[in-house]
Amino acid sequence: MKQENTPQDNLLASPSLLRKIDQLRERNIGQHVPLPQLVVVGDQSSGKSSLLESLTGIPFPRDVELCTRYATQITQRRDHSTHVNITIIPGPNSSDEHKSHVEAYHGSALSGEDLRAKFPAILQEVNARMGIRMSSSAKGGTVFSEDILKIEICGPKEDYLTVIDVPGIFRNSTEGVTTKQDILLVRNMVTHYIRDNRTIILAVLPCNIDIANQEILTLAEEYDKKGERTLGILTKPDLVPEASGKDTICSIVENKRKQLTLGYYVVRSRGADQDDSGYESREQMFNEDPWRRLDRGRVGVRALKTKLGELLGEMAKREFPKLRKDIGEMLSRAEKERDGLGPARGTDTEQRIFLSHIADKFQELTKASLEARYHHDPAFEASFHLKLATLMAFLAEDFSREFEEKAAFRYFENEDSDTDDYDDDDDDDEVVDEDFLPMNPNQTLPAANAKRILRAATRDLDPEEFPELDGIISDRYEVEDPEDDIMDWITNLYVRSRGMELGHYTNAVQASAWREQSSKWPIISRAFTSRAIMIVQRFITDTLSIVCPDSTLRDTLWSCIQEEVLERYKKATGFLEYLLSVEREINPYTLNKHFNRTRQEAHADRAASHILATLQEAEQAGGDNATVTIGQVRSSTRDKSNIQDVAEQLHDGLSSYYDVARKRFVDNVWTQVVQSHLLFGSNTPLRVFTQDWVIGLGAEQLDAIAGESSSVKEQRANLARKIKDLKEAKKILSF
């Protein structure tokens, strides 16, 4: 004949599942994710300890001063052998030392009877191990603890049940033992356990106190507003003598008052002055009126224990898939948060590796930018400021064009003083909003728009945005167009400076003319170099933001490399000043053949102009067949005054030399100042932050830059523990 299942067998439908949840609780997973659990809460005088004894057989102390000062997890499970294990689960905020100390405790008993006999002594051992101060005469220690006492009772006849008892709520402190702060601490401990939506609140309510005045029920309502996971347990029914009072209690059990979805149970536990006889004999009173009218499934410890086992099993089954999902999602978030902190930086080696990686990434982006390999990283399309090669090419074009058209103090003869602005695009000067820059790497712009934006990025540079460059860069960028009447100026200069030479000007006159004609070179070249420096500085700061998102670390890093970076900018500007002095402070002289050829062409052009002018005069006087005699040609050149002749020679020589020197200077500024000192040389500002620099750092410097703050270290340690716990939880739930 097939044997039918008993209610106890139904309780054990998921013993392995309940065991997994207990294992999660043992590893403090409850601090990360709510676990299905039954939590017993009530006042110190509510009969909670007697109820627990009736449910578990463990004689919890009833004296107020000896009450439990920590949560107690009581687990009963079926096993082949009979034994009792007693351990301490350290609190989630325990130090490593305290954790090791309490985890080393192991109490044991051979049976439930043996446990009852030893329990007072076991409590004293546990209190001492946790550091609990139990009397006013005791010194040191704490009144309450976050540690959890775990009592596991195993045997072939045990039903699977796990309940958690938390310290009873009290309202008055005991002098020398508890304080007002302890009252609040216990209340917070209770709310910590009952707030989770996977907790069934077992609210212990003494029958001899009006249920409307029971604070624990009010507290439960705060976290279980609909009353869906609160089960009321009415104790001490024997202390209600009046018939009306008994009838009120029965109405509550029948869920006619203060309704709860899980309803109410009424039990009678052993009183403080009663012997240790079985609860069956004490509960005979429920066979009398008015108790006999109650549903037998709502009366007595056995019915309550059966219901608790069912509730725990049902919740475990219902919540298990969600629990596994929650743990997986929480693990992913914790790992993502840990990865966001970057690699660990606790040791010199870790710090050096971490900082070297940042330096390597910085140099990779720098090299790609200088070589215009913008496909190397999406950051290049997200910000035009990183396109160093392209920006410098536009800047160099502007510099060359501006120098050609504006650098001379006066227009030379035969130069057009009405030339258009040196911009070759009518709309290049249009103000560009940086928000217009495409941030999507896949977004493209028309060529004209891209050119306008990039050129604007080289011109719209405000020195006030770079306070660290104060004293290095120039704040003067605008220059006027060259002036006219150069021959009058040269003539006056010669007249004021001539000596007693025979028809030729002296080197002093030539040098004076040269320095004045090139007087705008410093302004234009300094402005160009300043713009180049600002572009490089903007690239460095933007690239550092990409490779080092941590603003605190980035600021510290910049403060360490700033001095050397600025020093290299100064070397660049210093070399520019050297080039300016070489070009402008010495007497003009060149070996370039182009100088003589240009000067001779100027002489020939001037003679040709005289001949053409003479021919035009003859044509006006004699008609179309007019001719020019050799004598007229000679006369046109022979009749010049000495001053005019010298002035023309001075102009032609100055013009020819200026053309050679300008081209040479522009190239030198570009190659030797910008390319060598700012971009490609081995000692440019872009080469300060390298792996070699990191390797050269001392231990103290390294820790000052890359070492983690105490808050980050604590955050990393907490995440490491959390990830370890959650991985273990995931492993427990996977099989």
C-alpha cells in the first residue's frame, strides 16, 4: 500500500533549497540581497523567549538584564545523526581580527536535552566571545552586537525550520547596563531585519495588552503597509481572565480585527515560574470556551510550527528564481563598479604598472594624432581638439600667409596694397560654436564646414583659458596691414643716416632699414608660437582626461609634470627669440643666389620701367611711330640724383633680402620651434609623460601620484568582499 505524505513530509519538500538559503545567510549574503527568512520580533515582555523555547526547545533567558543582545538564528533540520552545532556568524562590519576571533568559537551538544542543560553556560561563552557587557560592574565591551549566534539542531525527527530572533524592543534604559542610545540601536536592528520584502515578520503580541497599543505591530506596518507578510502570534492567553477579553482575543485570531493577510495564531508558552512540562498539557486550555470555537489550525505551538515551515518553504520556492537573478545582477554591478576604479594600486609594483599603462595610452594617442591616424581611436572623431597634425597644418598655413602679406612694415614697390584679407575663405572668420562639433564618430561634415571648424579651432584661442601659460605665451595677436610710401621712408632714412660715402649707403643704413621693415616679425611669430603652444596644451589636457578619467588622480599627475611641460614651452619660445635675434639683430647678409638674381631683376625692371615711360612720352608727342634714342635711354637713368639712386638701390636690396629672409625665417620657425621643440623632438612637452618618466619615479612620488586614497581603498576592499560573497552565493545557488 502506498504511504500517504504527512504534513511533516510536506514541510521537507525543499530541504536542499532551504539549506542553500541558510548557507547564504551564514556567509552574510543577507547584507547584499534580501533572503527568505522568518524573524521573531516583539517587546522584551511579550513572551518571545518562551515562544522560542516552545518552538525549538531551547531555554532562552527571560530576565531583562540577561536578555539576548544579538540576533540568534535557530535552524532545525532532518539528518541521520543527532547533534547540535553552535557557531557565531560575524557581523558585516566586523574587523578581520574580530571576525577571526568569533569564527573560532564552536560549541556543541549531543542532543536537545544536552543543549538545554548547557545553554546558560554556552550563552556566557558566546557573550564573552562577542565582547558583550552584561552587568554594570563589567568594564569594556559592548551592550549589543551585530554578530549572529547560530544554533543548528539536527536529528532524524527534526522538521526543517529556520527562525531568526532579534533583541526585544524596550523603552526604558537600565542604569549601568543599557542607555537611550541602546534603545534606538535595538529599534534600528529590528527594522533592519523586517524591512526586506523577503522577510516574514512574526510579531509576538501578549494577550494581556491591548493590541492597539502594541508598538511592534505599528513598526511592522511601516515596512509591510498592506500586512501581507506579517503574522501575529498572540501569547499569554492565560493572563486574560475576563470573558470579554478572551472574546476579543478570539476575534483577533479569527482575523476580524486588525486584519493581516497571514492572520494570527494564539499559543501558550511556559511562564517564568512554571516547570518544563510539555506544551501539550499547557495548551489544554484551548479545549475550553471560548477558545474551542477557534480553528484548530490557528491554535497552539504545533499548528504554528507547521504553518511557519510551510511559509518558509513557500517563500523559498517563490523567491528562489528572483534571488538567483538578483544575486547575478548585483554581482555584475559590483564587478562593473570595481572595474571603474581601475586596477588595484596598493603596492609600488601595482602603482607603477597602473601609471605606466596610462602613460603608454597617452603616448599612443599622441603618436596617432601627430601621424593623423585618426582611425586609431574614436576619441579623435569626438573632439577636433585632438587632431593635432591637422590643426597644426591649418595653423602653419595661416602663419605663412599672414607673414607673407602682413609681416613687412611697409609695402615694397610694385606690391599691391589693396590685397584682400589673407583668408582664402570668405566665411572662415565666422564664429563657430563648439557645440556644432560632431560628437558621433560616424557623423561627417561637408568639407567646407569641416575646414571652417578646424581653422576656427586654431584661431579662437583665449589665453585666459590657459592661466598656467601666463608669462609664456603672447597676448598680442592682431597686426596692421603694411603702410605705403616706402620710397619716401627709405629716402628719409638715408638722408637722416648718410655719411660721407661716395654714392653708396653704409651697412648701418641697410641694417636700420632692415630692422624697421621686419619690426612686426616678433609680434606675428610670437602669436603663431603662442597659438601652437595653446593647441598642444589643450591636446595634453584633453588627452589626459581620456586616459585618466579620475579627476583627482589627473590633477595630481598634472601637478607633477606641469613644471617640466612649462619648461619645455619656455625652451620653444626661447628658441624663437634666438631665431628673431639671428634674423634681426645682425647686419643682413645671405649666400642665397636668389638674392642677387632678385636684386638684378629689380634693377632691370626699374630700367625697363624708365624706358617704357620714355617711350610712352614719345608716343604721346609723336604718334604711333615714335622712337626712343639711345641718348634718351641714357638720359632717363643718368639724370637721377645721388639720393634717388641710392634710395632705389637700398629699396631693391632690402626687397630682395626680405624675400629670402622671410621664407627662411618662416621655415625655421615651423621646423625648429614648432616641429622640433613642440611636436616631434625627443624633448617636447608631449614627451614628458612617458613610461620612462614613470619608471624613474621614487616610491614616495609614485604613491603620491598613483596611490589610492583611504576612501578608495576602503571602497575597493568592500567591493572585493562583496564580489567574493556574491560569487560564493552564485556557486551555492547553481547546484
